[in-house]
Amino acid sequence: MKPTTLGLIVGNRGFFPAHLCESGRQTVLKALAEEGINVIALGPEDTKFGSVESVSDAEKCAALFKRHADEISGVLVTLPNFGDERAVANVMRWSGLDVPVLIQAFPDAAGQMTVADRRDSFCGKMSVCNNLRQYGIKYSLTTLHTVDPTSAGFRVDLRSFVATCRVVRGLRGARVGVIGARPAAFITVRYSEKLLERAGISVESVDLSEIFGRAHKLTETDPKVKAKVEQIRAYVSVKDTPVAALNKMARLGVVIDDWMAENKLVASAVQCWTSMEEFYGVVPCTLMSMMSNDLLPSACETDIAGLIGMCAMALASGKPSALVDWNNNYGEDPDKCVVFHCSNLPKDVFAPAPIKPEDVMVMDYQAIIAGTVGKENTFGTVVGRVKAEPFTYCRVSTDDYSGRILAYLGEGELTNDPLNTFGGFGVARIPNLQGLLQHICEQGYEHHTAINLSQVAGAVNEALGKYMGWSVYWHR
């Protein structure tokens, strides 16, 4: 992932010790540099200690942010003293930036409360938030009201905020592709292109016949096809997969790669059951797994809304997302369930050291539909058990009746509980799972959810709810 760039506003107020701005600015810059974050900020040559207090200061900072608007993903407001609340709000308004904003206030030291050293940032933060709210500018808060930028707590807040910035920047203006029509049986994954477009997410479609036609024109000797075969072999064990199926996969993969590059797409959703198998002769799972693993999320059954959840978590964590079914209860434990797909799960979510030999990730045929279309037409699934790690889940959905985009999300853990099954699978433990399932069913959500082996629910919630303006339920 490319480093995130933040704009920095150093608040100042003449009634309070200005020297705190000099030391505070340096402390914050050091923390940002240690986190690998690029910074756009006024310097001491521009204003007093590079801080913002007057109308003139605000104009200078706003102009600087305007010049770098294409780079800035978020703004950090730091208050080494009380800070001028109106100047901070004016910078945001005059800059024209519509990005996440984090407010951080320095703590006072109990032994340094004289006129020479007292900050009053505790109070100033409330005034800054009040003015931003009056101006209609959305903002985020640190976990603690005042927090030292050198503390571990601030670093956690900063990383979460940067993740939020990546999600917002990544989704606004995102272009995603849908390959083929929605399978007739899957009306559960209907979605509104118009609502997504209004949110800044464009959907580019292509018919399966075009993809198949282009793939059939390629030959096994084409350099791109040969290279794709080698990529597949390097990615997953193909010892039981016929060479003819590998070549079909490679041709399909080349066409999809070229189509996505031509259209500047960052993610895809693919029609599978059963046109792909009947009329082309493979399942696209391995190709989709490879794309997701490279942080180009790919969802099955043309589930575009589910794909957006995959994208959001991949942007937040920098790790690949998978799309799974909430599939089965796990025995009598009300807080555990089986997550499953047949599968196109990305390689990085699979356990490297399986519990049983059959849990290791390999390419296989799609056992569920092989009896319908023939085993020889269903090679390409990636099967195995997912890692036993903490994870975040997220489901996005469009509600035409209310004109809203909805989402739910939360965190849990994938466990090592024994399970003898097929496909890509795992056992998930989620606190108050029954409450979550009630919410899913009451609200009529789809049976798919996106998962990511990270804990980024807070960052994604902030991005989708506060900054994208979607209706989000955070299950905690």
C-alpha cells in the first residue's frame, strides 16, 4: 500500500503559551513519520511555529491544502494549547477538502499548571468540535479526550484513523466490474447501481459471451497465456487438475486481467453457476482467489454489494478479504457457526499448517455441481481451512425502498474447532452470535458476508457510517 498523506493543522491561541505549539508540532511530526505517514503542513517560515490562529493563518493553510488536495486523504488537528477553534474550522471550509478529520488534544501535566505551561487543550478540543459541527464538517475523536502523541494509545488511534482515510478515499471514485448476469436463482444479491453511483462507486459490466469469445481466440502458445499458467502453478497445488482445464483457466484469466486494466477497475464480481461450467468448462475460483490475494477483491454470484464490504476491509487492513456464506450452526454452541464457500478464498486466509492433511490448500473440482455439469467442467476451486485468527466481518447492502446503503459489521475469531467438510471453510466464534443472526434476518440481509483476518471494525464503521453516510450497525 502507498503511504497515506495527512494534512496537519496545529491549533494556537494567543492567550495561551505559544511555545507549546513549537514543541507540540515537532512531537506530532515525529509520531507521524514513525508511522510512515506523509504530511502536508505549514512551517515556521509561514506562520508562528507553523500554527494556525488568525484569519491570515487559516487562509495560508487552506491554500496549502488546496494545492495538495489530490494527495491529502485526511486531516489531523493537533491542539498543543487551547487552539483557535474558528481558525481550524475556516481551514477546513476554505480548503474545500471533504476528508476525514481527527481531533487530538495534548494533556496537561498536573505539575505544570502555571500560566507559562498550562495548555487548556482539554477545553479547547470541545470548542473546536463545536465549531466544526456548526460548519457541517465531520470529524473523528481519539479514544481518550486528551492524549500524548508519543503514547501507545495515540498510535492505535492514528492507525485506525489512517485506515478510515484509506477506506473513504478508496471507495469514493472506485470502479468495480461485474462479469456476467446475476444467476437467476440468486435474487438475494440484487443491488442498486444508482445508489452505489451516488456514493461514488461505479459499476462496469460485461457479458459472459464477450469474455468467453475473447478467451476462445487465445491459444495455449500465447505468451500471456503461458505466463498465466505459470502464475497459477506457483499459486496453488494443481497436481490433480487436468492440463486442459489449466489452459482454459489461463485464457480466461488473461482476458479478465486485460478487461480490468482497460477499464481501470479495482475489484470484480463474477457470474459462475452454472453458465461458466456449462459453456466454458472451468470454475473461475482460482483466478478470483488470486485477484483477491493481490488486493483486487473478487466476489462470486455477481454480489457487487458484498464486494464493497470486501473492498472496505482490504483498504482498511491492507490484507485480502474473502466472501463467505454464513452457512451452518456448529453443534450446540450458540456463539459459533460455520463459514464456508466452495471456494475462491484468497491464499493468505488459508491455514499454512493444516489440522488434517485434507485441510491444506489445493485446487480441486466443484463437488456440489459436478454431478450436474460433469466433473471435468468444474476444476478450479481452491479448498482448505482458513487460519484460526481474529477477524472482522462486514456486509454492505443497498435498500431501494428507503434509498439507503446499509451495512453491518463486527469482530470475532476463527477457531481450531474440528470440522470434517469440503470447500473453503472455518469455524467462527462471535459474541452474541444469535443477536447478530436476528439482526441479519430481521433486516433481510444477504446470506454472504465479507471477512478479513484483521480487527478493523472501528475504522470501517467510522468510514462507512460517519464519512460515507451509510446506515451502519456495529455488532458489539
